[in-house]
Amino acid sequence: MLLFLAFQKQAKAQLLDSLSLDTMHACTSIAEAMKHPDEVRKLVLRRKHLEAFPKEIFLMHNLQYLDLSKNKITVIPSDIKELKQLQVLQLARNNIDTLPPEIGDLKNLFWLNVNQNGLYALPAEIGKLTNLRILDLWNNNLSFFPDQMKELRRLKMLDLRVIIVSDINQKRLKKMLPHTLIYFSPNCRCEEDF
């Protein structure tokens, strides 16, 4: 019996591939998810008028896909580190201005979408996301990119459109991430008009 329980627990913790995550049924309410929190792998709470990150999410130990896009969330709590199985984190179109350093503890994360927020900087710990493949940051207020981003060796796509990134920073990012497709908006070259 103990062997069966150990196998069952191990099967729960297995990471799904991206196609399975994309096509699987998603819970769309906290109430539904809380009926069996350990069975929730995909939670989609888009456009729920959330003003805070729901604390109940931290009880979903096998959560691998979380979409909190198009809400009014301002703070991502440091407890985000508890979501050890998380592979996809969608936070687009909220009011987030910083990411906690604990974001770097999400070792399985391969897609992070924080576009259309108010981010002004990234924590150095972003470099610990060594499985990250997609980092979508377009339309934020970023002006600083930490040197630790060079550790994102698996990163395939970085979206920085609708952000004024100087030519110097564009070159720096391209050098740090030589195998990454980086999308920039054209530099305004405002200083050349004078």
C-alpha cells in the first residue's frame, strides 16, 4: 500500500509538457480549485477584477500554469516561491511595478508574461530562471536590465517593445543573450534632434 501511495504522489508531481499544459482543462475559479487544491495543475483567473494575488493559490502544490492576466493586481507576494511546479506564469495587464526576488526560485518556469504593467526594474534573481524560454516584458517602464540576465541561456524570445531601450542597452542585451530573439521598438533618437 505504501508503494502505491508513493507512486501516486510521484505521478502528481510530474511536470506536463507545454502542449498538455496548453490544451488541458483549466479551473476558472478559486472556489472550484479549492475543492481539490492538490489536483489543480492549470488555473485561469483572467478578468476577475482581482486586486490582490489570491493566497489560496499557495495551497495548490501541483500548479503548473497560472494566468492572472487582466486584473488589478499590484503586488506579487514573496510566497510565489512556494509554487515549485509552476511552468507558465501569465501576469499581463495588471498594475505590477516590481517582481519579488523570490521569482528566481521558480526553477521550472519556462514562460513568464508580465507585459503591460508598470515594471521599472527586474530583480537580479531573474537570472536564476535557467529554464526560461519566453520572457514577455513589452510595454513596461523598464530602464535597467541586470547583468544576471546573461544566465538565461535557454531564453528563446525576449519582448521589449514599447519600451525605450537605448542603443547602448540594446547592444548590451544582445551581447548577454546572443541566442535569443529580442524584440525592440525603434529607438526614438530624441537626443539627435537637438
